[in-house]
Amino acid sequence: MSQVRLSPYIRIAWDHTLHPPNKINRRALFDYELIYVKSGEMRVLIEDVEYRGVPGDIFLLKPRQHHSIEAMNDQPVRQPHLHFDLVYQSDSPTLKTSFLPVEAMSEQELRLFREDVTQELPNHFRLRHPLIFEKLLFDIIHEYESKHPYFETAATGLFLQLWAQLAREHLWSTHAAIATNWVQLERVKSYLNRHVDKDVTLDELASVANLSSSYLCRLFKKTFGVGPIRYHLIGRIEHAKKLIQFTDLPITEISELCGFLSIHSFSRAFRNAEGVPPTYYRNFPSRSEQ
């Protein structure tokens, strides 16, 4: 999923209460559904695995997964939910909600299933901070209910925040070391961001974090997607790009301001990162021309 560029389309945003004996019989969706248990309890069967949902729980139903839903204890369950595509497709605005199992679908319906790009995510979440998720969800629902100008754009922005929160919570829950060392990781990242004017070493960063260099490197990459040295190099190159484009400083001086020992090492690192030489950005339109 981390490799996928999200362009979500929200199909349904609904604050719904399921009253027994009503229930959702076995079916498979073409798209995704995200359900939040606000109150009550629910039994959710997903591909023959049974879950008990209590307030604060989240269920992610994925394309083609058979599932059924019913309230427990003969009490209603408030379950605000979203139906959505993670990647916009040409038929996203016209796709309907499925209430059939796969075996009852036509050939045409079978072609409507979205590709699942969330294999690493579970079907059931029990969050540490459900109120953050809850607020974002109800803000999305409010946008769709009020339909103010540009509500779809506003809702899409909120959804991306919600999805990031869900992914982070999953990362923290499955990698306890990240949550345990979060303060140290943020300290290292802040240190790197403040020192784009010099080279750094792993030993130096390990001292900042009070962790071993090998452990820090593994943990940093797991958390931020790249190792600390690579992260720092990207930051230095980004800083250099701004100086090249928006100042008249000589490129040799810029390379020194970004901590490179020579113009040659700077040019080589810049080209490896950007695919173009530093002078490419010097030829961009200046701010006065924009």
C-alpha cells in the first residue's frame, strides 16, 4: 500500500444505526467499506473469521471478501461507515453497492471488483486513540450531508488524514519498538532537519538517540521509509534546490552551505537524487517572473 499513490473516491458516507432483527447477510463488496462502532456491539463474520465489535473498534471490509454483520444482545448498534475506492477509476461515480455473494454475481458484476492494495492491513482494528479517527470520520460524513461548495474536495482531504491515522496506528500496534522509541526517532529527525548544512554520521545520530547505530538505522527506515543517512541527504538536496532556484548564490557556495566537501561530490549526489544537474534549477523562472 505504501507504494500506491492514493486518489480516493468516497461513494457513501453515512451515520447509520443497525436495528435488530435487521442485518447484513453474506455478501462481497466491489469496493472498500470502513465501519466504526460508535455504540452497541456487533458480530462481524469476514471470510469465516468471527469478530466482536465494541465501541471504538474499526472494521475494514475489502473487495471480494465475503462478510456478514449483525447487532448483538438484541440492541441497536450505531455504525457510521464509508464506502470508497482508494484509487479513482472511470466508473467510480457510477459503481453501486453489492449485496450479493460472489457465486451469485453475473460475469459483468465480477469485473467490477477493485484490486485490493491493502494486503498488509487487517480487517479489525482496536485503536489507541479512537477519538482522533472518530472526529475525522464524522467530519467526512458532515461534509457529505451538508454538501457545501467543494464538499467532495474537503472530504477527500479529511479522508487522507483519516487513512494516514489508521495506517500509523497499525504501524505502531504491530511494531511496538517504534512506539517505544518514538521520542528518540523524532529527536533524530529534528536533528537531521536542523543540520542540512553539514554531513552527519550514524555514530553521531546514535549518540543523539542513545541507541545503537544498527538498531537506530533499522528502526528509522521502518518508521520513515528510508534510512537516516538517506533521509538527511534528501533534505540537503531539497535545501540546495531552493537556494539554487531562489537565490543568486554561486552553486559552489551552495554546495558548501549544504555540507558537501567539493562541487564534484555535490553535483554527483544531486544528479543521483534528481536525475538532472544542479544548474537545471538555476534555469527555472525566478520569483519575479512567476
